[in-house]
Amino acid sequence: MENEITLKRFTDIRRELGYTQAEFAKLLGVSSTTADIERGRTKLSGKVVMELLKQFKINPLWLFGDSDNQYLETSKVSVIPKVVTVDNAGNDNMVLVNAKAAAGYPQNIADTSWYEQLPAFDLPIPEFRNATYRGFQVDGDSMLPNLRSGEWVLAKAVEHIDDVSQNKMYVVVLEDAVLVKKVEKRPNSNNVTLVSLNETYPPYDIKPYQIQEIWEVSSRITFGEDATTEKGLLRQLQESMEELKSQLRHVKKV
């Protein structure tokens, strides 16, 4: 029989992840239910331990009570873009993901052809050329007063969760949502905390493996009413870029 720590930790994982015994059994390749494992009637097999590690980064040593670190390599979880889009010349360009497209973004994140339906924009400013950028439309009021619903943010790709700063805003792509939030990693915690600027929205914790991509917000752009078409949107983005360019020139002179 497994020791009590292992049984408790196995059960805690399932509850923490929000699965029923039947759902968890299906994910782990166990017949019908995990009830017998949780009661100590069935041995926790090597295959189940392997699946917990592979799917959820669960540290086997933690599972058996020999480590305090529940997750392996949480800080090294890669959140680098799954697809990088380029123009006809092979240079990176900026895809614009509007609120409607964002609803399907997590499910199509690795589908190169899906990105082709979105408007894309060449980056005319040298400061935007040394990294991968993407434009996202803000949806909802969770980041008021800094960002209003309907505005756009231009955001730079982040490679690892360790690279995030508590002083910046990020576009966080989860398994089922695209959110603009502040991201906090607390010491001695396996969780990542997503924080809204609007205090009516409480912060909430997620696991690193739930994050597919992170983009660091670098600029905010508010478009006028005539940006509803792709052509109007791209024209206004061009004008905004030119304005940014002149601001950068001014800063350099000062």
C-alpha cells in the first residue's frame, strides 16, 4: 500500500486541477476511476507517475514525500510563440488579433494557416525589429484605467515565465482565453498570479503549464471609428507608428 503522503498528494493534485475521479482516470490512462488509487487499494503505477510528470510537470519525488517542490522546472516553462509570421521578404511582421479572433486563438495557436486570415503589418521602426511583436485588441474593462475595451496593445514575445516583471503588463494566452494582465510570481510558490488593474476583479492563481504564450505590452494604440475595416485599421496603425517614430526621434535628441 502507498504511504499516506502519496495518496493525499495524488488526491490533492486531482482536486487542485478540478477533475472528477473518472476524468482524471481517463487522462492518466487508468481504467474507469482513480478511486481505488486514492483509497490505497490499487498501487500507483509507474505509468501514472510518468503521465503526471509529462502532462502536469508533477515532481515524482514530491509525490512520494521526498521533495517540497511539487512541480519540476516551473521556471523553465517555455512561453515562446508557437508560430512566427513573416512577410513576403521573410521578415517578421506583426499580426493583429482582434477581440473576435482572440476567442479562437488558444485553439489555433500552432496552426500556421489560421494566422493567414488575420491582418498583418510590417514594422517600420527599427526599435520593433529585434524581437517578435503581435497586436492584440483589449476586450473588457479589467485593466481600467490604463486600457479601455476596444483599444489595442502592441506586445513583444516573452520566452520564459522567469522573464516577466511585476511592473509591466502582459498578454497571457491560456488554454482557453487571451487576457491582458499583470503577472506575479511569488517566492516559494508554484503558482503564477494574474492581476487586474481594475480592483473589482480579484487576482487569481494559475499553474505555469496552463500558459501557452506571454507577450509583454510595449505600446498602446487607440483607433478611431473608421478602423473597423482591415484597410482602415492598417492605415491608422501606420499613422500611429509614424507618430511613435517621431516621438522616439524626439527622445533621442533630448
